[in-house]
Amino acid sequence: MGKSKINIRQTTIEITQIAVCAALLCVLSPLSIPTAFNIAFTLQVLAVILIALILKPLQALAAQVIYTIIGIIGLPVFAGYQSGFGAIMGPTGGFIIGFIIASFFVSLLKGKDNGKWTIVRYILTAVIIGIPCIYLPGILGFMNFSGKDFATSFKLVAATFISVDLIKCVAASLIALPVNAALKKIR
């Protein structure tokens, strides 16, 4: 009987964390500043990386998939308050797919929280794994939408956002440390 109560409690905590993280994506993602290339500056990268750093891989993936489904079915949670399947097929659709990929792989490869090297590992994982997982599908989606070649699409998408997204990766890593410390007490 005692083990059953522990499993129910743990499952409830995990479901709650996934739901809260999906809600965080829904709140932060629509807030955007448009640019000349139909790609908006948002807090999505920060939210995706933060979630990947605080949740287990399948939980991070679930939160991202829930957020994506919420947007596809019509709630305006994508950048610029967009929604629907058309947003996936638009200029930013590749990034939405990249967020799903990045959430899983950053979480999978972040390592254990074990002291002073955790922040370095978080930042390196976010930058070396997260940015390419987000940018490659994003660039390919932009290419498909715009008809531009890879080099031009890379310049338009990466040159505009890479420095800011690197800062978001560092910020997410710094935020993840105290959040993980607090969640460790709950878990």
C-alpha cells in the first residue's frame, strides 16, 4: 500500500510539472517582436531550453508536444499569437518542430546535477545540442516557405537571432540551477 501511494504521488508531481511547463510555453511563446523576415523574436528558445534542463527527456518532450498540439488545434500560442496547422507550414514552422527535437535531446544529454560543473554542462548542452536542433529544422522550414537557398536562409535566420539565442541558452541554464534545486526537494 505504501509503495502505491509513493507512485501516485510521483506520477502526480510529474504530470503537474509537464502541465506547468506546457503552460509556460503557451504564455512565453506568443509574446513576440516581429522582424523584416517574417520570423519573430520570442522567448521560446529560453522556455524550451529551460524546460529541457529541468525535466526528464520524455517529460520535456511531452510538455513540448502538448504545447504544439494546443497551437495546432487553434489556441493562439505560437509566436505572434498564431495558431493552426498553417503556422507549422509557415516561415516559423520548422522552429516549432526544432523545439520538439531540442527539448528531448537537451534533456537527454544534460547530465546529472552534481556540483560546480553543472552550469558549464548545461550551457554547453544548450548551445551545442539545443541551438542546432532548433536552427536546422527552422532553416529548412524557412527555405521551404521562402524558396531561398540554404546559405541565404541560414544568413537570414541565424545571423538575425543566433547571438540573442545564445544569451537565452545561458539565461535558461542559470535559471535551471535554482529551479532544479527547488524541484529536488519536491521530488
